[in-house]
Amino acid sequence: MGVFAAQAAARTFDFQAGDVGYVPFAYGHYIENTGDEPLVFLEMFRHPRFEDISVMQWMANTPHEIIADTINVQKSMVDALPTTKQTVV
């Protein structure tokens, strides 16, 4: 699991079966299955209303110059990102 905050603060955690992770409020995060078996995880929220935004959607809706400078890519790459969330099944 990767967890990231402002000012280039990020950490990556390598969990095993039965481990518990925590993401602080308003921190971006992602889950990646690096194993060779299906990943099953439970995500719980303390707030009754859930909102979700993908990293790609967030980058597409942030001033493109800021994103391009921050992650050191061409602005044209950021310009091409979709502004709506892509569904993952």
C-alpha cells in the first residue's frame, strides 16, 4: 500500500495476510497486489459519507503546470489525462 501527503511525503508498506494498515484522513493512497494470489481486503471509514477520486482524476483537475513540475513530466502528458473517474471492476 502506498500512502502520500503534501510536499512529496510518501511511504510504501508491504503487508502480509492478516496485517492491518491505516491511512490518515485526507491522505491519498493506493493498493497494489504484488503477490500471485487474489487480493482480498476490507476498507472501512469512520465517516458515514464516502467520497472517492482517482489519482489520475485528481491530477487532471489540478493546475497542469503544478502537476508537470511536481512529478517532472511534460505538461502535454498531464493535458491528456481524463477529468472523469475511470471505473475499475
